[in-house]
Amino acid sequence: MGEAIEEKSIDSQLQKIFNMSSFRLGQKEIIESVMSQKDVLAVMPTGGGKSLCYQLPAMMSDGITIVISPLVALMNDQVANLQKMGVPAGAIHSGLSVDEKKRVFQEMATSERFLLYVSPERVQKAGFAPWLAQQKINLFAIDEAHCVSQWGHDFRTEYGQLSLLRKIKPDTPMIGLTATATPLVKRDIITQLGLTEPDEHVYGFYRPNLYYQVEFCDHESEKEAFVLSALEKTKQGRIIIYCGTRKKTEEWSDLLLSRGESVGFYHAGLGASERQQIEQDYREGKIRILAATNAFGMGVDHPDVRLVAHIQMPGNIESYYQEIGRAGRDGQPSTCLLTYSKKDKGLQSFFITQSDASKQIKVQRWSALNAMVQYAEGSECRHADILTYFKDQKRIDKCGHCDSCDPRSDRRVLATIKVAATKKKARKKKDEALFVAQLSDEQQWRIDTLRDWRKEYAKENDIPAFMVFSDKTLRDLVLRAPKTTDELARVYGLGEKKIGVFGETLINKLHP
């Protein structure tokens, strides 16, 4: 890709080509790594500006930049935006006619620099490798790179063959980009793509405009009450309601339609034309609220999503964060509400047991599900835990704007549950003040001691506090005050492994 470009040149090209006055967090550092001809792994949340990290270098070096993208709609959107700015770009996919494909290749042949978008399936076609070998390629950019890893939340078999690019062009630098990747997934991406001592960049997981709130609900009626209250508070902007099943999306759509809302539903069971129409209606504002499964989201980039509500808990933190990452991309205050119940863990457990994955993969998925449950059950600060979980290069102690840090915030959603004819009692508002008020002075001292110890242990080992113990486990420890290993085994969330590692310490902390 030539010699490293001077800083002022990168800045000037940003303004000249993309009409942007400054970089977002992490973009400049990633681009500098790419321009130095190094392999790069970049982890930036949805809406963080990943595409610029290969688009700008592509326009600063002669040759073709090959971009691997999993969605035709995403390819078309990016190509259209680039062409509006005068950037030579095109996409080759099955949706094009023969003449349209010819035009892309003709333009590519007459351009000194070109961004070519292709799907991972296209790379496997018989004629692609011989063609690629004859081209001057300045960069391979693998978007949604987590799809290459079997440890990731969205593994796709067609991504598993992308190492072919490295075999054909071993000296061409490669950048893998993803919105969510744990250390395990990052290592697997590096291995599967054949990245050579890549520069690793993890930026942008801190979203200070988002209020994170999680509510445990005993009954579906409570979930409904929280989400309806959230809708009542959210008078402007778009809304996404994520559901665990197709049936739930349709039920929520029917419920909200009956209340006069502008709403639609989206899931993988719909035909391609139906999904495209719903996406278009949502994009154009004909639908304000969308009830959807996790089939909706990749490539979606609406600035004014004011609320993302989860009716059911996702199976892992990666999926959860990617979905809530669609809120507040314009930087304005937005809410991320998760309601969950015991049944949600059962649903995700069913998905794992029914999958055809190997035993090793299932073990990892069980571990990811347990981490999601522990996150939901709370710890020190939800934003701080997310930053540590993904090993972001920015860390904080307390955000001051999540339900753990500020349970009395006026941004917090409070459920309005009417007592029905059955006289069901509304669950009491769960917040930190109530939690503390339920403890005696001695119990309060114990939980403060355990929280201080948990915080220090998590910091020393660079893990989120909830992965040591959730608040629910700390509460049960304090209430039971176990003195022996057998008594520890009765505490919620304490298995044989954790008792072996922490048992003696916990007993000593509880009974100094």
C-alpha cells in the first residue's frame, strides 16, 4: 500500500473525499495501521464508523480494495453513498444482470482506485480466484468478521473459506472488522483469516447517551407493563422491540396495532419481498415501531432509534450489545430496556440443546448464556462491565447513567401495572434503595465488604464484576451467611468450580 501516509495527508483526504472535519474515536489509529501495510483487527460497535477505516485507505493507494460483505442491501447502500461522493465503487452479486456486472468491471478497469464489494459466496465461485490473481489488490476488508468464528454469535460457513484470499494474495494487507468480539472470538478471527501479527484496535463501546436498564419479571404481564410504559415515555423517534420468537413479534405487533400504534413485525419466516417492504417502510418512517427477532439489524443504520426494548433475554452479551447498539446513533439520549424472566433462560437453553453444533461449541454457548444471565442480574455498573467484557481501550469505574449507578433517574422506565380482576399484586419496584433497605446493619456491612472485594478482584483480573458474582449471588450470600462448603453449595449461582476458587475467601469475608 506504499509508504505510510503523513498524518496531515490523512486528515486532508478525510475532508476532501468524505467532507468530514474530524475522525470518530479510534478511526484515525485504525487507518494509520492499515496505511502502514499491517494486518488489522478492528472492533468497533455498530454505528462507530467502521467502513471509513477501509474506504479512506482505498482512496489513498492505487489498485482495488476488495470488501467482503454478507448482505446485498448493505453493499448497495454503501456503493450508492460512495458514488454520491464521487468515489469509484461497485458491487457484484446475484441480484445484478449480466450487463450491470459488465458495467462494474468496465468502470473498475478504467479507475486507478476502486472499492469492489462482494459476498463471501462470490469468493468461492470457480472464476473468482483466477481473476483475483491477475488484479492489483491494495487491501482486503472483511466486514462482519465475527461470522468467520465458530465461537461467535453469528457463525456462517461461507465465511470459513475466506483464507483463500490470503493464499492467492499473501502479501496484500487485510483488515477484519466487527461490531462485537470477545477475546476468544478475536483470536479465532486472526487464526481463520490468517492475519499476521495484526494491530488490534477495540474502540467505542462506551455510549454515554444510552441509559441501560434491566428488569427481572415474574410474569409476562410485568414485561408487557414495562415495555408499554417505555413506549409511553418515548413519544418521538423510532423504536425496536426485540423478541425471542417469531410468534412474539406478531403478538406484539397485534397488541400495538390495537392501541393505534404505527407498527410492523419482522422475522426470518417472512418472504424476502415482505422483509424488504418492511425494512423500507421502517426506513421511510411509515412504521415507527418494529417488533423483530434477531433477523433484523445487520446493516441497519437509523440515527433516531430512541428505544430498544428486549422482551426476552438474548443468548449472549455479544448479540445483546449489537442489538442495543442500534439506539441513539445520533448521540441523543436513548433507552435500552431488557425485561427477562426464568423462562427466557429456558428458551435460550432449548435453542442450544436443539442445535447441531459440536459439543465443544455448545459448551461455549452455555458459558455465554451464563454470562448473559449474570449481566442481567447486575453488578457495579452496566457500562463499565460492557467496556471490560469487550476489552475496550477506554475504561470507567461508574457511568452515572445506568440502573445500577442511578436507579432513581428520570430516564428509568417504571412499570404501570393495573391490578386486574384476579387481584394480582404488582411486583414492587426493584431498585437499589429497596435492596439496601431490606438488609440489617450487619447484612449491609457484609454486602459492602463483598462488593469491595468483588470490585478489586475484577479489576485485578480485567474481567467484568458480574463474571465474578452477580448481585443476586451476593444478596443470597449475605442472607444465608454460609460458614461451610456445604452451606456455600446452597447459595444461588455458586457451583463446584466457583466454590473451589472462592469458597475460603467468601467464608472469611462473611465471618472475619
